[in-house]
Amino acid sequence: MAYVITRLCQRAAECVEVCPSDAIHSVEDDPEWATYYINPEECIECGSCEAACPHEAIFHEDDVPDEYQGDIQKNADFYTTGPGA
């Protein structure tokens, strides 16, 4: 996984709009998954999403602050056992 969208996400769609590989997904009607997620299989690690995020909610996996480390697993779960699977 290259980039992670943390719980700081406020669903501003700038990240989705700039992603050249269309790797960012969401579920509109499910409050448990009400944020954006980056598919680690589709992400090309360009960093466009991180630069575009107005809420500074996106980090490279290696740079996710300690208080948001759980969001790395939640992002992975979205694509393995959640609605993105």
C-alpha cells in the first residue's frame, strides 16, 4: 500500500479528481465506510492525492502519524473484507 487516507478525510473530492489511476473509491450510503480509500493494487504512488487534499488527510503509508496507524488496516480491509472487496 502506498498512500492511506486517514480519518481526517472530510470527503472533499479533490483527491479523486487528480488520481491518474482511478485508485480512490468510496461507498456513499454506508456510514461505517464513509470516507475515501486508496486501492493498494491500483495506486501508482504518484502523490497527487496527498498534494490535492485540502484537509491533509492523506499520507504515504510510511509517514502516517501514530494516532492514525489504525487507518492503514481499515484501508486494507476496505479492499479485502469490506465493500471494496
